[in-house]
Amino acid sequence: MEFVNCTEKAHAEAILAILNEVIAHSTALYDYRPRSLESMSGWFSARQASSFPVIGAISRSGELLGFASYGTFRAWPAYKYSVEHSVYIHRDHRGKGLAQALMRQLIEQAVAQQYHVMIGGIDETNSASVALHQKLGFSHAGTIRQAGFKFGRWLDLAFYQRILQTPHAPVDG
């Protein structure tokens, strides 16, 4: 396995397949409908415009096993040192340590880009994701009860955060 910087041309279809499977079968994404291939252009463009990474785990045969990324946490200037991340693994490759490996890569990238806080919004019942985040030094920062509704039930959204030792010289403005 190797880590690569994903591109729209090379990876959009594989990322879309992973996302759409998660949307259809889990509460890891609070979305109802599968996304279109056209939507991936905007998704990649937004990340590229802000220099946000999309890191993929690729098998020796070239298959995308999973990916991790982060983006804007909130759009106001004072949040510029905080990012909200996500990590998704292809259904056939879960439970093999890929999410942890991708998250370690993502944390390194956040430090290199001088971010201070990484935030993950996790469905409270997603015990595997909660355990992963705790293992990587994230702590529970709060839960918004009944924040979403999917599959006929209310969903509680738990936030986990990790404070990084960066930036070295934060500034206002």
C-alpha cells in the first residue's frame, strides 16, 4: 500500500463509489441521496482552492482502498487554524488499520500546514470511529443531540478534537 495525493481525474470515481456506499448504508455521512460524478468537480475544486489535502491509500494493483481529507471548519476568519476532517474506507477493506494510517498522514499534513485544531464530527453510535479518534489522541468535545435524522431515527453528532502544537506564530486577521 502507498499513500498518494488524490486527483479528480485519477480518483473521483473511486472516491464517489466509497462515499455513495457510506451514504446508502450507514450514518457515517448525514446525507440521503447518492452524489453524482459531476459533484466531485466542486468537491475537488474546493479542496484545491484552499490547499486542503485528499490523501488516498492505494493498493499495489492501483485500487483506492480509502481516503482522508479535511476542509473548512467554519467560514469565519478566526477559525482559520481549525479544520474538520473525514476518513472513509472502501467496504471491503475496513478493519485493517487503513483509517488509522490515513489519519496519521492527515495529522502530519495538518501540522505541516500549521493548523491548530482538527475536528471530527462522528455519529455517536459509530463506535469504531470513536475508538479510532481516541486512539489517535482526540478527545470528546461535545455532542449535539438529535442533530440529524436518517433511517427513521434521530442521530446524535459527537465532536472529537485534537489540539496540535502548531501554528508556531499564530496571528489575528
